[in-house]
Amino acid sequence: MPTLQAPTAINGSTKLKQPSSRWVVMGDSLVYGFGDPIGGGWVERLRRQWLTPGQDHFVLYNLGVRGDGVRQVELRLEDEFRTRGEIRNRVPDLLLLSCGVNDSPRLGRPDGRNFLAIDAFKIELENLLDQAKKLCPVLFIGTVPVNEAKMPFLDCLYYNHIDQHRYKEITRIACNERGIPYLDLFDLWMGRGDSWWQPLLSEDGLHPNSTGYEAILADVQNWSEIQQRLCCPTGIR
């Protein structure tokens, strides 16, 4: 019968194997995974891949909160991840941000005011990015297109492609100015055609379904910025 080896003791303490790369993903329902009862969203699907023996050199924390805009993510940024397990009292090796769509809808009617005015959004976003970049390396994952025909969401929020594009362009430019890589899922999905991306959304027209989150994960994993970090988890800063 095989015997179990005790952990190696060094200087009177037990040496535990530590993951070589700790990632945190912060944002809204696209991070949280709402709409995917099968896989729990793209972040959870990626996390599950790293639960396999031999892949445990990565640790991934999903810090998505439904309904969050850039202001809410900024307010909880540093305190949120400093209390999480392997990253307690230290910063993560990589922070992935994904938010902004909840700031863009029109309130009450298709021509109502935006939930967060675009000038205010720009200020809040730049504050978030500046704060995040001071802490650790940052990547930004953009949002996917909504189905305008299914609006309004919750009978009062009118998401639309024109505003989605305006807000995501502000995000893309702000990221570019700060050297933060940006994955433009909106343009990527729109470029594949309505017949490709519309079946990937839930009935509410806003959140991806299980197949949609599977597609997001594929786009994330095929992104060169992610591939580099998967190959060299501690070599890129």
C-alpha cells in the first residue's frame, strides 16, 4: 500500500506549494457570468480549467458584480482583491477589467439620458484605469453587442449599439493612452455578422447565454495578450 509523504518542513514550518500567477477579474455581469447556468460564465469556465492537476500554478478570482458601472468597480478596486486568499496583503500578478456597458443605456425611453453621462463616464473610467495601473499589470476586456430588438431591459433601460460604440471607444482610447491592452469584443462580434452573434445572447437581449460565454472565453484565450501570459505566467510585467 502506498504511503503518503508529509509536507516538507523548512526552518520549523511547512512549505506549501504556491501558485506562480494570481489573476483577478473585476467588472459587471459579463464577469459574474449571469446567463450561463451551465458553465457559470467565461471567467468561471477558465477557472475550472485551472482546477486540473498540473494547472494549479494559476489562481483566478472572479470579482464580478451584476449591475456595476465603472464608478462602482473603482470604489471597490483595491480593498476587494487585497482580502482574497493567495493575494491577501499583496497585489495580483494580473488584473483584468471588464465594465462600462451598464453606464451606457438610455433611461425610460430610447432618447432618454444616459445612465451615466458620457463626460462623467470618461472621468470615472480614467480614474479607474489610473488607479488600477498603479497596482499591477492590467488588461481590459470589452463588452459584446446587445440585441436592440429586445430592449428595454427591466422595462426601463434602453441599451443600443450607437451608445455602446461611443462608450467603448472612450474606453479603448483611454486604455491605449495608458498602454493597457484592450480586447474589442464589440467590434469583433459585430464583424462576424448578426446571424453569428445574436443567437449567443440570452432572451433578455443583454447577457450572453452559455454558448455566448463559451465564445467569449475562446476570444479571450485566443488573444495574444492572454496567450503570452499563459506561456510565461511570471515573465511579463
